[in-house]
Amino acid sequence: MNQNDIFENSKLGFGMMRLPEQDGKIDYDHVCRMVDKYMDAGMNYFDTAYVYHSGNSEIAARECLVKRYPRDSFRLATKLPAWCMKTPDDRDRIFNEQLERTGVDYFDFYLLHSLEDGNNYDTYEKFDCFEWGMQKKKEGKIRHFGFSFHGTPALLEQVLDKHPEIEFVQIQLNYADWKNPLVQSGALYEILHSRNIPMIIMEPVKGGTLASLQPALEQKLKAARPQSSIASWALRFVGSLPGVLTILSGMSNDEQMDDNIRTFTDFEPLSEDEQKCIAEVNEVMFNSPLIGCTACRYCCDGCPSSINIPEIFRILNTIRLYGEEWRSSNFYQGLTAQGGKANDCLECGQCEGVCPQHLPIIELLKEASEHLDR
């Protein structure tokens, strides 16, 4: 196997965390159409995980990709979740289940999922997951081994020093989080770039937050580049950085797919003037008190009150930005008609324990309840 084939990924990666659904289930027909568009555009990198769509994303990869395309025509990445492991035996149990779900004999890219300070990293070390991953690579079950990261710059350097065998790292990076003191995208990028470690980027549009901005900011970007979508600016910001291997986009519909393919076909890096424009937009956004939720939905699966936390935060951000409590309240009433209101929070802390953005979810739900539970 040629180790340099890690650089043969397409620049745009198909993130399978937010697949289109119908009647509460993944819409395979819709996903197949999107896969076909993506592959027809000459792109090849698919990113899933054991926990996405409550385990059904990996099955969708089998049904919509693996069964329909030659194995050597695409790259498939998935992840081992620390929070699903209780003993070392769980490593192989989960891995074998992933092989069965996806229908492949090997994974092109395999990641330790959401490595961060505390429980997740401690679990990976406790169960020797780094050595285990390299053994899987020797067996030919993994082509490239790395991890996704949501921790501090200090931890990143510690892990890289301890595990020089790591071939790539996946980080959250976008222009809004470059100087965010919680995410510290810029600092993480500089560490990896200085070590010449290839980067896979997640949340380049920050869960859709950077696809729709305040009207004045959208007008600023449209004036500079009228033919381009707002989301394309975020993708081009990341794609202009040296050392970035693949940029994941969690595409949920054909419009997003079409727009992203346009952005990455004959890709244009940001010009100097466009970089200044992004910096000005970022300065305004950074001073706006928005909730940095990326709608990953890790918080939802284990919520005992079945609260749709990301959607409630989207409503709360709308109130913070525009003060539209009447429309927001109407949307909230429809969202919570079957239960799961903000004031149903039991303050168990499960959500905060798995939130990659380290949001104070319990307090934010209290704020949402003050506006919406009347």
C-alpha cells in the first residue's frame, strides 16, 4: 500500500452526520441521489461514525455507497467512540459491527472519536486504543489511523508527542472559531501545520451557522462576490489554508450538495481583499452573543426528556439576534408539541458531558425557557 495515497482525497468530503430523513428515518433514495452527484463530480471521501443517526449512518453508507460503487472508487472513514466502551473487548466488538454495518473489509481512514481532555482521552489510553489501531492497520483493516479532536492545544501537543504514529488529525475549524477561546481553531491548526500533519476539517460552516448571517453581514459578502453563496465563503476560508487535506460538509439536501460542488470545482482560494472581508465579518460575529451549537446532536440521544436541544438553541439564537419572539415562539410550540420543552430539563448533565463545544447547556435551556415556556 502506498502511504502517500492519504493525499489522494478530494478536497470536499461528504459528512454523513446530517443525512436527509423522511418519517424519522434516513431517506435512502435521497442519499443515493446525493452520493451520485458527489461521485459524478469526481469526489471520493465519505465520513461516518458509529453513533451518527443512532448507528444508522454507517448502514446508509453501505446501502447508498458501498453496494453501488467499486471499493477502490471511494474513501470511507468511521470512528471508535470512547463513550460506548466499558472494557477493552469493546474495541473489537464495535469495530466488527462497523465492518458489518458498512459492508466493507477495511476502512480507508479510522479515527478515535472526539478526543478531548478528560474521559474520552483517558478511555483511549486506558484501553490502549492507539496501539490497537496500529495493530488493525498492520492487519490491513485500517489504511490510515488518526483521531478527531475537541480538546485544548496543550492536550493536542501532548498526544502528538506521545503518539508520533498518528497519520492525520481531524479538527473543527472555521473563521468564526479561529480565535474562539473554547474551540481555539487557529491554535490547533498552527500546531498541526507546524508538524506537517495532514488535517481533515469538520464544521467548516459551523453546523450551518455560517451559511446564514445577520442581514448586514450577508450584504457585505454579497457585495464582494454576488454570485457566491454565504456558505461558500466559509468553505473557501478553510480550503485556502495550507495543510488541509479534506473539508467535511454535513450535506442534508441537493441544494447544499450542488452549492458545495460548485465551490470545489475549479476551487478559488480567498484573495487578500476577501480575507480582509472575512476578518471584518468575523469581528462583528465574535462580538455577538450567539450560542456556538453546531447541531451535532450528541446531546439528544441520551436526553431523558427527549429535548431537541440544537433546535431550541437555534430558536434562542434567533431571539438574541433579531428579537423575533413571536415567530420564535410559534416555531417552538410546534417543535415541542409532543414534549421535550426547555423546562423539561432534569439537569442530569448528560448533554454537557458529550458536547464537543463545551456549552453550558443546562443554563442555556433555562434562558430559552424564560423566553419560550409561557
